[in-house]
Amino acid sequence: MSNSDSDTKLNFVRQIVADDIKSGKWDGKVATRFPPEPNGFLHIGHAKSICLNFGIAEEFGGTCNLRFDDTNPIKEEQKYIDSIKEDIRWLGFDWGDQLYYASDYFEKMYEFAVKLIKKGKAYVCELTGEQIREYRGTLTSPGKNSPDRSRCVEENLELFEQMRAGEFPDGSKTLRAKIDMSSPNLNLRDPVMYRILHATHPRTGDRWCIYPTYDWAHGLEDSIEKITHSICTLEFENHRPLYDWYLEQLDIHHPQQIEFARLNLSYSVMSKRKLLQLVSRGRISGWDDPRMPTISGMRRRGYSPQSIRNFCKKIGVNKFNSTISLALLEHCIRDDLNKTSGRVMGVLNPLKVIIDNYPDGKTEYLEAVNNPEDSSYGTREVPFSKELYIEQGDFIEEPPKKFYRLAPGREVRLRYAYFITCTDVVKNDAGEIVELHCTYDPATKGGNAPDGRKVKATLHWVSAKHSLNAEVRLYETLFTKENPDDTPAGKDFTESLNPKSLEIIKSCKIEPSVKDAKPLDRFQFERKGYFCLDTDSSPEKIIFNRTVPLRDKWAKILKQKKNREKQKQQKKK
């Protein structure tokens, strides 16, 4: 096991793997897999599974297969396969030559099904889907046998062969396992193994018109690939006895299935079905909309792969479903970007400032630090001239108490530049402030006064004639409800969509150092937050997405928690 991360603690899944290696189980081998269904884009919940499966393989010197579970040709598309590959690579993992598809095993699965029929453990059923549900029973009442359950082996084999040959219409017949219709586990009540579906498959074309169900295919795929540790989310725990039954009846390689809690994130939905609805209904711009919890959306918004990996590590792996605060994810993003993002100055809501005593036509270049967290980032030169832009919110004509930024007669510091003092305010006919006139102190170049005088505020700014025009997109949570899935009967989850989840500001001014930036390059706009150049950006139209604000909500949550614990301790005393 790698010791590259000295503070890594073994979660219960890793502990199982470590114990198996120690005991010699699986001859010391570790083989995991990540098995996405290519019917949508991956989201942050999948990132947790990717980090776990590929991470375990890395830590224990094993392998991790990427396997596309393409058993439903109606919902699967090549664009989903391509996006999944891109997301995994972006997160920093690689499957090498371990790329597989469920469709690779269709013939082998068919042979396994024939074997079960010959053993009297599977039969062709002519009940409709609705009838199968009726016959299944409930959690409190047993199911009842299908009238076709007693078919002889020869007739079942003939009918199953005819199903494969395409002699029956969709939905007219299924192949079901013969287990126990009175089992307390509903998954063992003669589950469907194959259904008839005359649909063209992206990889196998029209070769098949019967397709395996996920429950039939899942365990077989793991077995064929000689997976040692089949790591699944908790919803598959009740399916494990079924997978075990199939493998035991077939007497083939039997991986160990381990279940862990899936990732639920506040103010988000993790159902691919619901995410697809948002896309298809046009409620967002696409799967990579920066408000989406998809990996592609987070990448476009400016999240770094390392920050997502750090988040998955921090939340750990457990056996109990819970909802993780979005504030924790943003804390991990902010923590990584603080170390890795270059600083620039950008004015989102510009207010013009004219420095009356600065020479007309003069431009000087001032040294600015690129990243105070890492000196290797070096410095850059920012242009300074007579006309500047500052934030509208950094000036108040009649400032309240504790407002220390610019006001009439007040002196403030311009970042990396000079001290300036406001001398005049210009308004339009509507009484709105459109321009400030100031003076500067040439002796304060670099932002320090030789006489030692202090100011209480430092403002960011850009030179008016050198600045770049940009569109900036500010994002809030996609939903107003902390748990959008908690929707009353008769209501649609989209009713809690946040109408203020996107604000577009089109008149922003950015310092010229970003002119050569490439899409997805990340920056900290000083005092405003972390931003990423959007994939739709161009030299003609510069677009920045705000990744996260500077304010750390998670730190506030932790502080409040500590205060509550402190109060409890004081009460006990």
C-alpha cells in the first residue's frame, strides 16, 4: 500500500481489502471496476465511486476496469460514453487497457441463461409487465407463481431460442429465474433475466433483440472479469442475495460485494433521470451547465480535479446515507484554488475614477504578486493611468459608520499602486453617480506612505484604457430547497428551482493580463472570488464563470458548531 499520503485513514472498504491481502484471499490480488451506464453524464456522486474504485486499485497495486453497462440500447448514446471517459481522465485516473462493455459478454450471458434453464432454474414467462408486478406480492404478502413456472425444460429452451431469433413482439415474453415467490426479499421472487426489445444497439447493432436486465448482467460481468471486490452503493445491498444466487447456481467466479453509502449533496439532485429532465426541458443550458452537479458542469465552472478528490477523501466512506453540505464541497474547492490560482484584478460593477493630478497620456506598469501562497508564481505588471475603474460598491457618498472604503474627502489605497483621495462626485440627470474625481500621492507608489500614515481600506481597480470588457456569470444554488428530492406528492421537483441561480453581468472590466488565458483557466479576482474562463469564451467575447466566492461558509458552520459544543460544556460545569 502506498504511503504517499501519510494522513490517509483506512475506511471500512479499504480495511476489507487490506485484510484480504494480509490473509492471502484472492492470492493477494485486487481487481475493482467502475461500471457506469452510458445513459447520462457523471455527477459528483460518481466522482466518489471513481475515487474509491480507482484509488483502491492504485493504493494496493491492483487494477480497476472501466466497464460500460450498456444493456439498455434505448437510453444509451456514444456522447455519454465519450463524456464518461473524459471525466475519469480529468479526475486523474486511467484504466489503461482495462476497457470493457457489458455487450462484450452478451453471448456468454446467453449461454449462462441456457445453463440455468437446463438446470430447471429459469423459465420463459408470458405474463405482461403489469401482471408480473401483480403476481410479485408486497413486502407483507407473498407473491404467487406464474402459470408458466412449471413449463418443461425443453419447451423453455425452445421458446428462449425463438425469443433470440426475434419471433415474438416486444414485451410478449420474458425469461425469469425460478427462485422463491414467497421470499421476504422481493428481488428473489422470480426476477426477470431477459426482456424482448427490438432496438438497435450502439455496439452490437441488430444482432440481438433480447437484452439482459441489469440484475442478471451485473454479477456476471464482475465474474467474467475476475473482479475481487465489487464495490456498490447501498441500494444494491438487497440485490446481493440475488447476485449470489446466480453465481452459485452457475458455479463460477464469485467476487465479494461491498456496499457503501452514496453521496447526496445539499441543494442538488443526484438522480440521472431528474438531471436528464432538467436538460430535456431546457431548464438549464445542458449537462455541462455550471450549476449542474455533473463533473462536466463542475469542470466548466472552474472546480479543479484535485479539489474534488480532496472532497471525496474528506467525506470518507461509510455505511449510512446522509446529505453532505454544499459548503464543505465549496470549502475544498476554495482551499485548493487558493494555492493554485493566479491573482488578477477584475471590476464587476465599474465606476469611473479620474485622477486629476496624474499626467495626461501617461501609463506606468506596477508590479503585482501572482499568488501570495506560492512565490514560484512570480509577479506581473499591471498598467496604471489617469482613468481607472473601481467597484461601485467601494464608494458611498454619505458613508455609514464602519464603512472604510472610498468616500468624499477620504483617502484609501489602490492595490499595488497609490493612495488616492476623493475630491468630487459627478452625477447624471437621474442623480446617479457616474464618475469620481480624485487626487493621488506620488510618494505612495507601491501602496505604502513614506511618512507612515495608514489607511483603512485597500481597493482593487483596473486601468480604463487598458482593461478588457468581459461578461461575468455569477452562480447560486440550482435549488432553493436543501433537499429538492423531498417533494410533496403531486408536486414536481423543478418547482424548487432557484430563479436567481444565474446572474449575468455584461459590463465587467478585467486587467489585460488575462488576454492570453485559455478556456478553463482559473483565477482569483482579488476581493471578489474565484473565476474560470468559460468554454464559450472567445477573444471577441470574454466570459468568466464565478467558481466560488471568497467567503467560506463552511468555516462559519464549523465555528458555530464549536460555539455550541463550548456552550454545552459550560452548562455541564
